[in-house]
Amino acid sequence: MTERDPTRDRIQSWRVDELLEKYSGLRLVPTRGEGLKLAGPITFSAQARDLQSITDEYQVEITVPPEFPRAVPAVRETAGRIPPTYHTLADGTLCLGSPTRLRLIAWESRSLSRFVERCVIPYLYGRSYFEKHGVMPFGELAHGDDGIREDLAAIFGVDGRCDLDDFVRLAAMRRREANKQPCPCGSGRRLGRCHNRRVNTLRGRLGRQWFRASLGWLRRTPRTQ
């Protein structure tokens, strides 16, 4: 009986061949871990809304954890074109979005090719547009913790009248228990009769453990705005 090759299985399930076909400069490179690593140029043509169409190329390295799509790939620009002051994280990887947003996109995309199209190409287009015009094409989240909180609120559909922490707390609970709790929107109804669809969908996609960790982060990180 032939042993299954986990690397080949990942290449197939993540549709890596589709990505390599579209961006022919990318190559699989050896890695010691169980995930995958790709490196090389990404050449793209993109346009946002009615803004300028841009064709450009960046040298990148994409490290895909074995848990993908439950975990998010890390992307680096390797030619020194993107300065560390421009939307990069402390470890030098590109800040493609807030952690919860990226996990949702990875979960929904399932393939590495779609993740690159939805997260990496918009980031690179934004950088190229910024180089040409000095402004961002999509607008920007607030920097740092405030930006993470802002995007998490948008994911839950929370405005200033609602308590984001309570929505995240309910997403960290079992569905049956959470549905009996008062909805944080202030409607006076329990969650199961109000915003249950949004909360339960997010829990189903990312899991209670993710939202438990998010709740802990929210409680440790005070608002600055």
C-alpha cells in the first residue's frame, strides 16, 4: 500500500498549482516545517473601483502553515521595496488586514490562490497606488490596536451604541447557551431572537477558542479613541 504524501495532499487541496499557473514566477521552496513556502515575483494588473489600473511586480515569500485555511499565510516582500513603516508587522511580514478578517477570508477562500487574490494583490495594489499618488486607494483602518478593534466591530456589525466585548463574549460561548443571553444590541430580546445569525455564523467559522482569545485581548487592550 502506497503511503500518502501530506505535502502533495496539501498542494492539491490548497490548489497551489492554480496559484503557480497564474503567477508563473513563484516557485515552491524547501522548508523544514510541515507547511509550504513559495517565493518569487508576483506580477499583477489590478484596479480598484474607478481608480487607476496598475500593473506592477513585487518579490515576495509566502509561508503557508499546515493548518491553512484555519490559519493565515505569512507574506514578506523580499526586495526591500516596501519600508517597515508601511503596514508591516513587527516580524517583517506584511499587515494584510486585521487577524479576524484574515482568518475569515482564509476560511471562505479555502484555496491559496483565492487568498492571494483577496488579500495579497489588494495590498500590493494599494502600495503601488500610494507610491504614485501619496494616498491609499481604499482608505485605512486606524493603526495598531484601534484598527483591530475597529475592524472586529465591523465584522460583528457593531456601531457605537453596542458593546463589542459582549458580542465577542457570546461568540465564545456554546450556541445554545449564548442564544439564551440578552442581545448586546439593546433590543431587549435574547440573542436567539435577535442577532443570532451573525454571532452563530462567526462562531461556526472560526470557533469558540478564537473568540475566547479575542475577548481576552479586548479586555487587556483599552480603547484609545
